Amino acid sequence: MLFLLFLKKYFPIETTLLGKPIRYLKAVDDVSFKVKAGTTIGVVGESGCGKTTLGRTILKLHESNGGNIIFNGEDITS
């Protein structure tokens, strides 16, 4: 079993009058790692660095803006 992750998650912070995003907050930007079967990882960092957003994006509570989540050779991003 292998878990590969390459993710981006941006939140719009400024929009036009018609609602089109023009500025984004880069909460998770090009995060990547792989986890082999039987291993555990920990994500550490400062408050507000994107740890929770990364977890929520992996769990699909947030939709990613780019990248892939690959589990056992299958892309489960979409």
C-alpha cells in the first residue's frame, strides 16, 4: 500500500463585482509526500500554516485546486 500526495488549495480573498476571484490566499501550495504501508507521518508547523487545510483537503472536505491524491496506484482526487 502506498499513499502519494501532491496538493494545492487556494481560497479566494478578493473578487470582482461579478464574483470572479482575482486574489487568493495560498493555504496549501505544492505540498507533496509519500507514505509507505505500515508507516505513520506527522504534520507539524506554526499556527496558520495550513495543517488543518491539508487534512481537510485529503479527506475531501475541501476541494483541491490542483494536484493528485494517489492511493494504491489509483488517483482518488476526483
